[in-house]
Amino acid sequence: MEVDCSNFFQQLPIPDKFNEKNDKICAFVNQHKEAGSKVVLITSGGTTVPLESRTVRYIDNFSQGTRGSASAENFLHHGYAVIFLYRNRSLEPFSRHFSRLNLLDILELADDSSATQPIIVRREYEGKMKTMLLKYKKVMKSGRLLSIDFTTLNEYLHLLRASVLSLRQIRQSAMVYLAAAVSDFYIPKDQMPEHKIQSADGPLHFSLQLVPKLLGPLVMEWAPDAYVISFKLETDKNLLIRKAQEALKKYRHQLVIANVLETRKQTVVIVTNENNKTISLTNEQLLDGVEIEEHIVPELLVRHQQMMAEKCNETNF
Ligand code: PMT
């Protein structure tokens, strides 16, 4: 069942700090338009769906933001400017390499408390820390990374639309890479209790409404010249390719990256109207720390470049 998107945004409250974030996005796109850079919008992490207006409880999902943050590093490596629209507290480019560690375990107090450097990085982390710090500082100095956070589905939807509308002006130099795991269900504001739901009232029954698929307006209206990549996640691998092909046919974007929940770090299938291409890592590569995004992103760059060249030829005729 499909839900109409046209009136949907009108009943979605404008989130806190929306204008501030939107201004940053517009300034970032303008800056890179002038520089003639390619800009990719990467969405990353899961969305929450609140059950109460003054939220105590919410529905969430599994996504950690590995795909989005690892892809961001690879796009930056290949010269793209990146708008990283990510779930607050999910993984972020560069810092993600230390996410499993307690910061206080990485640092050490110098033996001599009056030393010029009273806090030092423990020797075993020095190499990796230096590599990531250098990359991060270089990227930040170049002004090619803008990170914008969201938590709720509502925030995500508003910020997604604002980002894509802003990218519209750079036409085919824009890429949209929808790696976030977005809820398909929500509770409309007028059906949500204001206060904490009371357990004394007995078992909880509530009904979730469908969120319209935003891929439709995104491709047809918001940024019709952009190179748009959606993801298809399934737990049943027998459904995966068919569903990805159906999405392509329905939304008429360029490409779907299909993945199965349990194997998403080892195998994906790039599905286009022309063919399907499987990208897989061997067990050895996985153990060596190779990440599948290192292989996914270069594939996309070639295809984006091809589309840009084709559009350029079309305008010359
Ligand atoms: O973050 P990780 O832990 O690394 O995991 C990565 C990932 C599995 C989350 C990622 O690889 C992935 O598959 N992301 C998309 C998950 C998803 O939402 O799949 P879907 O089949 O439910 O949605 C398909 C597409 O529709 C998505 O690109 C989504 O952006 C889009 N969508 C979803 C909801 C909505 N209302 N409108 C949309 O347009």
C-alpha cells in the first residue's frame, strides 16, 4: 500500500534547530557549487519513532551507521564534498575507528605531572590515532565534510527534503546515497499521547501509520537531475533482487544497493536497469579489516561520472 506524500509534510512539526541546520546545508552547497565540486548527500543510521509527545519511549532499529560513515570516508578520499546526515550517536567518519574503545583507556597520564604534555595517547593507539587525525583534520580544513544530526523520523524527513532541495541547484553534480534505515511506520502528532503512557492502564495497544516512500518525490520533484542511490534491505535473500528491481522500476532512480541484514558487511548487489553486479569480500579480506565500502564507492563514482558525461553531451546537442 502506498501513501500520498503531497500533504504529508504539512502535518509533520518543524523540528528544533531546523532553520540553523538548513542554513548550514545551503551555505555548504553554495560553496561547493562555486568550486565546481561533486557533492554527495549520505544518510546514515536509524530513525526513532516516538510513542509520546514528551518522549519517554520510542521505537528504534538496528542500524549502527557503519555503511554510511565508512562510505563517507571513501567519498571524501575520492574528492567529493559530503553532507553526512546521520543519526545522533551513531558512527561518524574517522572517529568511528575508536568507537568501541573507552576514550579514557586510549589516554594515559604522563609519569611527571608537571610535564608539558600531561596527557598522552597510549603507544598501541598512537599509529592509528595519528593516521585518522591527519585525515580528519585535512578533510575539515578543506571544508568538504558537513555533518548534520537527527534522531527522530520527523527530523530525518525534514532534513532529507531540505538537503535534497538544496542540492537541486548543482543538478547532475549531486549524488544522493540513502543508506539510513528509515522507519516505514509512525504515529501522527494528533494521535500521540502527550504524557508518559501509564503501565497501570494495562497492556498497550497502538496503531502505526505508514510513512510515504520519499524516493518518489525525491527523484521526480526535489532533485530530478541528481544521481540517486537507494538501498534495499531484506532478511529473506530470496526476496532481495526482485524487491530492488521493483523499486528501480517504480521510482525511476539510477541504482539500488541490495543487502541482507546478516551479510551486509560482506556482500551487496548493485542493481541497475541494465544488470546486477555482486560485490563480495572473502573471509580473509574481512579478517584483514578490508571494508566493502572501499569497493562499493569506486563503482558508484564511475557510474556517476558516466551519467554526468551523458547529460553534458545531451545539453551540447
Ligand atoms: O547502518 P549499518 O548497521 O551499517 O547497516 C547498513 C544498512 C543495512 C542500514 C544499509 O545498508 C541499508 O540497507 N539501508 C537501507 C535500509 C532500508 O531502509 O531499507 P528499506 O528496504 O526499508 O528501504 C528502501 C529505501 O527506501 C531506502 O533507501 C530508504 O531510504 C527509502 N525510504 C525508506 C522509508 C521511506 N519512508 N521513504 C524512503 O524513501
